[in-house]
Amino acid sequence: MSENRSEVAVGAIVFAGTMMVVIGVLHAIQGLVALFNDTFYVVGEEWVFSFDVTTWGWIHLLLGILVAFAGFAVFRGAVWARTIGVLVAGASAIVNFAWLPYYPVWGLVIIAIDVLVIWALTAHGRDVVP
């Protein structure tokens, strides 16, 4: 490890990349469940964001794949990977906000992790250079 890298910065980036991969895989699983069994998710209240469950399945599947790939790219330390990471983590938080009527606790947990990922990528991303 070089002198300009702090252990906290490296740990934050490893956390961000790992969480992005995990969140991406879980998004994809949620999407597959919604696609294969559209009666699994039941909305409790009608909100403004009332998409068909199959539509939500495709959104979660595609976003999950994108988030997971961005998480793998963050480990390489490239600026473009951190930029994409912040964008897809932000998109993940927005999608999970709209997903709240279907899985409220899960959506809030993923939003919190997305916020931590964005913080790690923006505050410490510059400290990790390949």
C-alpha cells in the first residue's frame, strides 16, 4: 500500500464495491421473482408510483445487473467506475423509494445502503488509485 492511501479510504471503497455487487444481485433476484410470480408482491396502499409488478420485475432485473457490474468496476479504481457507481446507487435509491408500497422495510434498508455507497464513493474514491 502506498503512503497516500489511507486504510479508511480503502475500506470505504471496498465496502462500496461489495455493497453494490450485493445490492445488484438482490435487485436482480427481486426482479426475477416479480417476473416469474407476479402475485408474490402485494401492494398495501395505492401510491402515485403504481406500476404493474411485471414492469417492476424488469426494472429491478436490469438495474440489478447494472449496479452489480458497476460494483465490480469500482474495485478497479477508475474514475468512470466511481461516477457510474454514484449514478446507479442514486438510481437504486430512487427505484426503491418508488418500490416502498411493495416492500417498505426492504426498500428503506436498500436506500440507506445506497446512501452509504454514494458517501464512500464521493468522499474516499479519489484516495484509491490503481
